[in-house]
Amino acid sequence: MTELIELSAVEQAALIREKKISSVELLEATLAQVEKVDGRSGSLEPYVEQPEDLEKVHAFLLIVRDHAMAKAKEVDRKIAAGEPVGALAGVPYSAKDVYCTKGIRTTAASRILEGWKPPYSSTVIEKMDQADAVLFGKVNLDEFTFGGTTETTAFKPTVRNPWALDRVPGGSSGGSAAAVSACEGAISLGTDTGGSIREPAAFTGIVGLKPTYGRVSRYGVIPFASSMDTMGPLTRTVSDSAFVLKEIAGFDPRDNTTVRVPVDDYLADLQKGIKGLRIGISPDYLKITYLDDQGNYASAPVDPEIEASVWKAADLFRDLGAEIIEDVPMSNTKYSVPAYFVISRIEAYSNLQRFDGLKYGHTTQQSVKDMYDLYYKSRGEGFGYQAKLRLLTGMFASQEKFYEKYYRRAQRARALMRRDFDEAFNPQGKYRIDAILTPSTPSPAFRFGDAVASDSLLIQFADQFTTPMNFAGTPGISFPCGLSSSGLPIGLQITGYDYCESKILRAAFAYEQATLDADWRKIKPVVLR
Amino acid sequence: MTQEYIATIGLETHIQLNTNTKAFCSCKADSWGDAPNTNICPICTGQPGALPSTNQAMVEKALMLCLAMNSDINMDSFFDRKNYLYADLPGGYQVTQNDRSIGRGGYFDFLMDDGREVRCHIHNLHMEEDAGKTKNEGNIRLIDMNRCGVPLVEMVTMPDLHSADEAATYLTRLRQLLRWLGISEANMEKAHLRCDANVSIAPKGSTELGKKCEIKNINSIEAVRMAINYEIERQIREINAGNKIEQWTIEWDNDTQELRKMRSKETAADYRYFREPNLMPVHISEEFLESIKNKMPELPIQRRERFISEMGLPSYDATVLTADRDTSDFFEAVCNIYDGDNKRVSNWMMNEVLRITNETGCAVSELKITAQDLADIIHMVDQKTINTTTGKNLVDMVQSSGKRPQLLVEEHGLGLVSDDSAIRAMCTKIVSDNPKEAASYRNGKESLIGWFVGQVMREMRGKADPEKAKAILLELLKAD
């Protein structure tokens, strides 16, 4: 039998339910794997790099062993007593450290929240608990999710990519991606505001699902940009994402933006196949569009290996009975990065205003003249570079005198991007597609430091293919499709229309099943070799 | 010749809605008398990750006010964030409505005490959450978050008012209306109703408005009157001294009863408004609007008019009996049961019922005496079952005992004695017990008859028919 930790959540849950293994046993195995590959946890202490740090994943900020053990024992007791248990009974999972967990330290990877223990749990954490999943740890991320590499965390050492330890795991859900990739739990909960689930999933060779905005409650998750934040799973298999989504989706009276659309049986639906599914490919998702020095739009191709994998996948989908519709225009995709810059930063700036050093978290120890001096010093010490950058740019762009120039124009761009989706997916329209196949990222994982040091367009525009879905509110899933010539995972994205998670999960599942025996699937991340 | 000036005043009122729970969470909204920081939760204290949910009761009450103000209703209005950093604003922004608020325009007609009708136009009405309370104790700043997230309607008038008296009357009538609609306790002392006033003056006949000054923190209707008068006087003094009016923000100090300059020319704060992404637009469906319209009571100004035109009340009575909805409803209920002269009911209401509410400080709705009781008492007086004085005492007895008036009349034997022999016996006794007074009467001091009647009435505890007593006394006194 494959090692327990390598099993999917669906398989782990089945073994527990059939009493072939206990929840405690699985938890012990998972914690042992963390012990083996994770190394020391990120901390706020001054960071001095040790040689062994370079060999470890460092996904976790906190392991809650006692909390997890109590839950695992409770699940085992219920099963032994023949009491009903939730669908995820006994399956260990981790959560990105922006999910509030009652009584358990929650940091958003920022010093400003130092010492804070939330007085409440987020809705998703409560739902996972009701499904009898076992929360065993909180994982690292970019500070307040601001970034795509996890390097902006205040908690060092930062997370390393289990496939190449000199490369970033992506971000901001880098801890989640690395943990799942390194078999430190089959499930990790992430968040996605501009690609923060899908990009790290692609970089670490796993599956990441960003649900429709409004499908999963945001209540109790520390926000980045509230109009785009979504919560979803990172898993090694498509079925596991379907499995988790079923448990965490649904209307929540505590989040006004959730809706009463029925939750599908995503797991069962996977079996329906993709015959007749209309999958679009858009030229606008096969190039990077940017403004050149003259202020004109220019474009650059994505990594050729990545473009090739899109076409290869298209062939496979066609073989599986899907219809491939080429040349679906998504012409406003070019606005995604600049519009994202404006909207996300304005919302982020506003969302960061509550961290004042008074109510919770870090308060300066210096002497202060008055209330504003206290704010100034506490925030100056508490926020990292990236948070300050977003605060300042957000404050700048949100000035009343620039309202038309920035916020309104960005909102119009957002509406145009939404229109691209509405037209492409319109069942009476010209294209009538069910899904779009795109690269998840324009390149595979980059090296540490390159996100700021490199002027590579592929790095600077790493989220161009993922932010449009956050603007449009539509769902997207990133799934692995192979390895680059240098052995780095490549991810593909399938994006669908509002509340059509079932369809995109089916497409990704069909791909996964058809490539189960592919050679690249036999290769494991370096930390598992 | 001295120049005459005309003052122009616009009012910004903040109205605390009397919902059970706060605007965006389920904490108790009214914390009057509660210890600081006891009605709070993750949402209203701005904990990371907490999200607001719109309280429908707030929307409903705001909508009632819009309808009462004849405002245009935005069927889809939006919440926005007003961003500023202050310790009593835990989220770092206030959730309010900026450019698409629930109500636009409209007007409020009200009557001055002399009967003159004033129309004050409304600029807009919007919903928002309150901030917490800050208290400075020496160098320590204390924050009470109980008030964070309490629902408010901010209502801004056009500059349509032209005297302190008009402004004060506007507030009095607004307070009456808010209570009438049941949407706010509207108690200024408890800050349920807060007022800022923009005041300017211009030479009479001028079409241009002068530069305005804003008076903040006025916390009673009397203070509004004083503050505005002082400010008008100050502005006239400045102009007469050859100075220009500068755009000041002025604070009313209630302890010293004077105005104090806070800052010159509003430094234009940039609140960086943008849509609150956590809340959906406030959508008002036609059905919802219709249901609120159906719930709207007749407004006080309309009812006053009806009391005069249909019920035949004098203007003064109509004003008194529409001061609040309970009194007004009680009065109408009595009239319906009594089914006679409405003015007679009005007299009993104003002289007896309102006397009790004034004396006890309790509201009409809290009285033990019911509309049926009062109608019965007036009937008994009409039918001479009891006399007027007994009737008035009976109102108090019903109020203190909660028993029905008929029962009290029986229990205490309050019915008028019309049996001649009993009255005659008492009259004979009084005349023989008071020989001096009897002699004076007979010597021509006939006004003493009233005193004799009073003695008889007192001895018989008011039960005697005074007319009969008088006739018998006259007979006895003349006979000797």
C-alpha cells in the first residue's frame, strides 16, 4: 500500500470510515511527514539562514498538535461508536494563516498581528470542523497575501518549492501549495484574490480551485481586496478539490455576498465526463500584453513549453469528446494587471486601516506623543515593506482628485473583462463555450528574489491570466499537466462561468484520469525523493 | 440707517434609529445605561476578517422617513466606505452612503407656533453606522465601542430656514415626527437626535448667500436656538465692524453656553470614498415599498388638520392633541366610544389625562386608564350619575387602582344622592351647627349660600346633588 500521507483525501476518508486506519494514526503520519520535510517554522525573530534551512520546505507557521489530536480522537470515538460523522471525517488539513481560528494564533504573516488570537473562527473553518476534518496547522503566505512568491512574509524562513528548493512555491498561498505538494496533509485551504491559489498550485504541481465569488463564505478570513477575495482548496487530486468544495460552499448569512445557489454534488458529478463540453482557447491567454515605453500596447509570447502544453491538452480534450473552439476573443484581458493594481490596492489600503496597534496585535514599545504618533510607530514597525507599498499606492490612487482617473477607469476595465466572459459563455452567443483552457501562469516557478530583481515580463505579469477571473467573479481551476525541460511543474487553468465549478472540475478530472499513467506523474518532488 | 440682514440656516441632523440590533451586526443597538464595551462583537469592533450584514429594520425605518419627507427613493442605493483613522472607528472606515443614498430631495412642512407654515427642503437622506464614544480623562483616552455600528440616518436640509426660531421649531417637529413614526426615540439629550447648523447672513434683498459657518455639537433644542442667535449676532457684529465673515467651524459649549471657534476654513478632508465591497446594493422592491407605504401612519400635520376640519376642534386643542401619536390615538379612541361632542372629550383629555401624564411623567400608552374608562366617566357625568368633581377624581382613582370606573362608583358610593330626606337632614344639621353664619346670611350676606352648599357637599363627600342642596338650604335659611 502507498504510504498514508501520499493518499488523496478521498482515499484517506474511506480508510477511516471503513475502520482500516484510525484518524489518530493518519494524523501521526502526517505530523511525522511535517517533522521530516518541513524544517523550522517561520518566525518573527531576526532571521539568520542556516544551511539546513535550504533543504526544507518551511510551509508551516504553527502546528496545533493537541487541538488536532483531540479532534482526531473524537472522530475515532464516533466511528467506533457507530455515530454519524462528516464527509471529511479524520482527514488532516492545514489552513493559510488568514483563516481566523478561534483561540489559535492567526498572523496573516504580518508582525502587526503579533500575539493575536481570534475570538472567532471563519465560516469555512467551522464548516470543515462540521465535516469532521482535522485542522493540524497554519501555513505561511505573503504578508496579508500581498505577493505571488510567499517571500513577503514577515515570518522567516520563507517557504521553498518542494520541486526545486531554490525556487519560490508561488503565492500568496505558497505555504498551502508547498505543504500539499510535499504530502504534509492532502488538503490545505488557500485564498485567491488575483491568482493566489492557482499560481502556487501551478508552481508546485498540484490542483488549486478558485470558486465563484459568492460560492464560499469569506466570513472570518482576513481580507486583501474584498471584492475579489475567494476561498478554496489546494489538493493533489481533482477529486479532492471537488470533495472539499462540497463541504465549504454555500450561502452564509454572515457574508452578504454569498448566494442561495444550490451546491452541486461535485464529487459525484466528476463521473459525468466531458462529452460535448465546449472548451474555448483564446489567443489573449497565450501572450503577455503590456504597455511599452511609448505607452502603446505590446505583447510577448508565453514560455513556449507552456504554450505547447495548452495545445497538447486541447488535443487530449478533443480525443475525450470535448469540442475545442479556437480564437475565442478575450480582448480586455490586457487591462487585468493595471486594473488589478488600482482596485486591489485601494481596497487593500482601506482594509489595512483597522490595524492601528490599539485593538490587537503589535503595539509600539517606544514612547509616543499622541494617538497619531502611536499609530505611526506601531504601523511603521508592524507592517512589512510590501504592505506599506500597497498602503501608500492605495492611498495615492484613492484620492478624490484621482477618482475618475484611476478607480472609475479600473472599474470600467473590470466591467469590460466581465463582458468578455459574458459574451464567450453566452449560450445564445457566437461561442457558447462551457470552459476556457489557458495556461495558469506564463512561466514555471521562478528563483528567489526574481520577483523584485528580474524585469522579465513573464514574472512581472505572472498573474495576467488569473486576475481576470477575480474581476469577473468566475471560477478557475489550475491542474498539473507535466514538467518543463528543467523539471519544474507546469499548470493549466480551466475557467468556467458563474457557479459552474462542476463543469471545470469535470474537465480537469477528465484530463487527470487520461494522464494517470503519464511518465511525468511518476516523478516526485525532490523533497519526497 | 442700519442695514437689515436676513439669516439663512441649513441643518444636518443625525437620527439614531431605534432598531433592536445594530446596522451591520446582531449586537443590541441601544446601550443607554449599559457598561462600556458590553454590546460588542467581532463585527462592530473591527476584528480582522469580520464582515457586515445589512439590518433590514434599518432600511425599513430609513424608508419610512424618506416617505414622510416626500423624498425620491433610490430603489437601488449603495453603501460606501468613508475612510479615516480614529480610535473610536474600529474598522478604519465608516460604512455610509455617499453618492447613491436611499433618499434624495423632498421637503418637510411644519407649523410655527403662530400657525405659519414653513416648508424646508431636504437635500438627501442616507443610512450610516455610528462611531464609538471617546472620553478624555486627563492624558488617557477612553473608548466605548457600544455605539459602534448603531444605525443612523443623516438628513441634510437645504438652506431654507431663516431664524433660530424656525430652526428650533423644525427640530421640535422633526422630533415629534420621528417618535410618531416610531423610528427613533429622538431624545436630543441622549444624542438620538444630533444637530449641526450652517449659518450665514446676507443683506436683506440680496440674492447671494453669505459665507457660512458651521456650528457643531448642539445637543438640545434650546441650545440650537441660543447658538444660532448668538452666531447671527456675531456675524452682524463682524460685518458692521467692517470685517469679513470667514468660513469657521464653531463648537457649542453647553456648559458655558457659548460658541467657540474650532478651526477656520474646513481643511478639505479626503475620505477616499469607494463602494463597500462587502455589502450588496440596498435593493428596494416594489412590493417592499408598497408594504412600507401601507404601514405609514397618518402624519401629525395631516391629523391636526383633520382634527380641526372634521372633528371640529379649535386649533389649539388640535395642536396639543397631536403632539404625540399615543395621545392622539387615545383621544380618537375616546371620541369613537363616546360618540358625542369631541370638544368635550378634548377638554377631559387636556385637563385630566394630560394632567396625569405631566404629573407622573409617564406616557399616555403607559396609563392604566383606558379610552373606554374615560368615555364611561364622561357619560356618567353627562347623565348626572356623578358630578363633575367626582368625575375628575374618578380619573385619578382609575389611574391609581386600575379598576373600572363603574366599579369604583359602586365600591365607594360615589353616585349622586338625590334622596331629598338625606340631603334635607344634612342641611338642617349644617344650619343648626353654624348659627353665626346663619345669622350673617339672614342679615343680608347672601353670598354665604355657597359656603353652606360647600359644607353639605363636604359632609356628604360630594355625593349630594348640589342643586338640590342649594334649594333646601335657601328654604331653611329663609324660613327662620
